[in-house]
Amino acid sequence: MKVINLGAGNTLLNQFISELRDRNVQKDRLRFRRNLERCGEVFAYEISKTLKYESRDVETPLGIAQCNLISDQIVLSTILRAGLPLHQGLLNYFDKAENAFVAAYRKYGKDNKIKIQYEYSTNINVQDKVLIIADPMLATGASMVLAYDKLNEMGTPTHTHIVSLIASADGVEYLSRNLPHKKVTCWLGAIDEELTNQMYIVPGLGDAGDLAYGSKL
């Protein structure tokens, strides 16, 4: 698995992530969602550089122009609900993509152990297509591996891109162990070192789903 940390360089993405982290800016739920969306657009642009293209003739009012257009078929997927704004940012650029959704959440047991509870996923054929899975936070990595496995039951993609804004070092290591395939690229905005017992990334940004849509009961 290849890991690309865009935030390690000088990029406008870091401005969006800094606002997502800022507890004062987080009070504006609309801005929080919009920043997630803008991050998705940045990732989409970067991923677009890795895709296959073909030359096509486009008729203009004055003649014919040759344009290089994406020839890959793309499937966008996210893990509900926190991933929706990030997913929308990717969809803004890959507007012809098919879409798949995975429902999964953390389940806290009486022994204080946490496991990922899978509910369902939409059935999209990913055979010979480019699969892009987005989730704002990559904590343990378990949810992402689960989503990857479920979607790959619907075929084998030519390549899979994993998109996450903030990852823990443990989460990245978990993905590397469980998704060692050469046809997987992990795109990140930042890597934070600490992961709490409740599996929250520190400094992270908090619960992305709650900040985007409101606190859960």
C-alpha cells in the first residue's frame, strides 16, 4: 500500500484542516461541512492525476478540439454518516461516478472493548473500476478495512484509493498490514501520533459526524 500525506507539504489543504481542527470554527456546523467538502475536492484533483485518460474530439462553435478526458470508470464510496461531506467534495469533481455507501459504527461493550458494527452496504459492481473510499478520520483503521472488504465482494477494482483527512499512526500501520496490495493508495491530510483508549485521535478534531450533523443520543 502506498501512503501519500498531502498535508506534509505546503498546500491549501492545510488551511481547511486547520479550520476543521479549530474548536472555535467548529461551532459553525455549516462551515465544518463545507471545509470537509473542500478537502474532498482537493483530494479529487490530486487523485485525478493518477487516472487513465484518452483523447476525444469535442466540437466547439468554431471547430474541433482534442481533449484528454478520464477513461477510468469510478466508484465513490463512504462510511455513513461522517463521510458524507467529504464524499460530496469528491463527487463535485468526479460527477459521473457511481456511488456506494457503507453503514458501520463503533459498538462499546460492557468490558469497555470497542468493535466495529457493520449494518449494510449498497451493492455496486466495482469490477475493473477505480474505487475511492472516503472517511474523514482514520483511527484504528478497522472501519476502512471492513468497508474495503465489503465493497470488494462486488468485484475486483483496478485500483483503490483511500481518502482520509486525519489518521492516527496506528491506523496507517493497521491498513498497511491488512491491505498490503500494490493496488491501494492511501491519501491523507495529516498523521497524528496518539490514539486514546476510546479510539479517538489526538489532537485530531473530535467526532466529525457530531460536528457535521449534531450529537448522537
